[in-house]
Amino acid sequence: MPDNLPRSPFSRLEIPDEEKYLYCIRCGLCLSACPLYRESLKETDSPRARVTLVRKAVEGDLGLSHNFTDQMYRCLDCLACNAICPVGIRPADLALEARYLIHQARPQPWIKSLIFRDYFPHPERMELSRLPMLAYQRLGPKRLVNRLGLTRLLPAQLRDMERMLPTVPVRPLRHSLLEVTSANSERQYRVGFFLGCFQSLVFAEGSAATVRVLAANGCQVVMPKDVKCCGMPHMGYGDVEEARALARHNIDLFGRLDVDVIVTDCATCGSTLKRYGSHILAQDPEYVGRASAFSARVRDISEFLGSIPLREPEHPVRIRVTYHDPCHLGWGQNVRQQPRQLLQLAGTELVEMKESDWCCGSAGTQVFTHYETSMRVLTRKIANAAATEAPVIATGCPGCQLQLGLGVQRTGLRASVLHPIQVLDRAYRGNSRNKGIHAH
């Protein structure tokens, strides 16, 4: 290229493989699977448009404008377009890679560095940050605010963010669980448990249920307390280098344990952990072998339980349940039937909702960054759930649980949002534990 011609903003950067964007045949199949496009009907919101935008940027025909950046971050990363593309292009992955290019090419705001470098990699700091929310919920301000109707004075987005706050456990699960939990009967398996950040800080009861169900089925559960974030928040915002550092830490940590499998009850964590070898550390000659071995042992909790003989629950939960497929479990890991089988084993009446495998609109942070779109996608999801008349909506992802819980409150739907493992746990523990299961 002559020196007097402008260079691409992606010059000298780690850019996507040409085959990932060059062969899009623009057939439109990805439009039929994209929740974002379905809500806006704008071509720029479609996966094939993002493929074209990245191609033009890499070729030097398009700069890193605000609009380009927004289009990459508007993607919900639900992975449906990856699955439906007839020529093997993975538009959702390409959008994440474009975020990495943006992260490399531009100075990043201090708040981003604070969150992804100084917050997420440090579990003890994450635990401290929950104290204001704990005080708000436990010491009375939340009750007072809601009794006086003060939330009605807030803009819609802030009002929904306040509604979205889950009840925070007094003690993080990381400090409550034993590092080794014995099997209730003769040990059949030694299981490493990857405790996710949200499960430890917010959804502690769900992960405690996971450990109880594993123990009830002949598993000795090893939960290393030094586990760190899986790295998906960093991948989602382009900080791939920090994601790689977290991956190395977790691989080293579990590499010191003698376990048969590594189990997680978070769909997003599972999807990310399974990509340590094939994607996140694929170019790291020192770690790629260990990363591949690590990823090969990772199982979603429903996936693992579906592969072993399970004890029949003594106290079936006789209630109607509907199930929402988390994107990173269904599309990301092809785990679809196993959670449903656990719900049926628990004794529930499973009623399928329409479009169960369509995104709920969470995508981690969309309620903060693209609120209107997130709420439109959520409204459709909750309408489909409500049509089943099920008092329990089950899903295996903390982001989905938060989003669906918000949708339940926005619409006044009388339903609980639970992890499937919580329903099975209640079937094992007894009818006294099932009281109020339908009350949100």
C-alpha cells in the first residue's frame, strides 16, 4: 500500500480470518433467527449486515465510527445465527472479535479498565461491592422506597434496574460451601465444581442446590475457593487478554485437582469454559494442550446428571413448569433435552413455551446499554411464558434468571424463576421445601 494512502484502522491488529466474513451469500437465513432484527426490521441490525460491516472495516473502507461500534455491541450474542448459517460463517463470534479489534484500536475509558481489570478478576472486591445492595435490601430502605412509591419517580430504565435487583444472600456461597462435600452414599464420582461469580454473590441457593443434588447422587464435590471469573464478560467487551489471563488461572487451579469432570450450573460459564482450548487459548503454545484437556472435562450440571444413573426423588414436585433455553446452553453447548429431563424427573408437568430457544434479551448487560431493545425482546419472551400458565419458569443461566425475573415483575405475572436444579433439589428434600415454590 502506498504511504500516502490512509491505512485501515485495523492495520497491524489481530483480525478475523478472511474466510469468516468473505463468503457470506446474503441468503437471509440469519435474519429469520435474529431477535434483534425481528424487533427492529432494520438491515443494519442483522447478522449479515455485521458481517459486511466488519469486512469493510478490515478492508479499509470503513472507519471505527460510533455507529460501527454500536452495531457490534447491539448484537445479543445469542449464537442462533452461528447455527443457521448455511456456509459456516459465525456472525455472533465475528461481532465479539470486532469488539476485540475496537478494544485494541482505541484508548479505553477508565471505567472499563476499572470493571474488567480491577473488579471482575478479584472475587474479594466483588464481595465487598455487594454490601450497599445488601444494606438497601436488609436494613429497610428498599421496603420504604417501594411503600412510598418513590420508584415511580425514576426513569423507566432505572426503575427496571431497581426491580431487577435479586435478594442478595447475607454470605457469599464461596465462603459457605465446604471445599470438599462428601457423597451422601458410596462415592461414584469426584466432581470439580466451577462456582460462578453470580452464583456465589446472588444466586447462592441455586448453586447450593447443585452441590446437594450431586452429593445425593454419589458425587464427592470439590469446590476450589480461588476460582475466578470464567472470562465471558471480558470477551463480551473486547478485553481478550484479560480473559486469557483468567483462563490460565482457572486451568492451573483445576489442574491441581484430581477430578473426573468439571461441572458448572451457569450456561454462560459452561459455554466459555468449553472454549478455553478451541478459542480463547488456541494460540497459546504453552497452554493450548492443557486448555483443551480442561475444556474436554467441562459439563453443564444437567448435562452431567443426564449422563449418570440418578436416584429417584422421594417427593415429586407436582406443579406445572415451563422452560426457557439459555442461549449459551442451547445454541452454545447443544444442551437442550437434559434440563427438561431433570424437570420431568422432579415430577413436574413440563409445558413448552413458544420460542423457548429465543433470547430473553439479557445478553449480560443489554438492560444497561440497549434498554429499549432488551425490553422489547423480553416482553415477547414473557408473553410466551405467560401463555403456558405455568407458575414456574425454569432456566439455567443467572443472566436469564435476572432478566426473566424482571419480566415477571413488569407484567405482574404470578410465577417464580428458578434453576432446574432447584426444582430437582426440592423433589429430593421433601414436600416441606416445596411450599411457596410458585410465589415470586
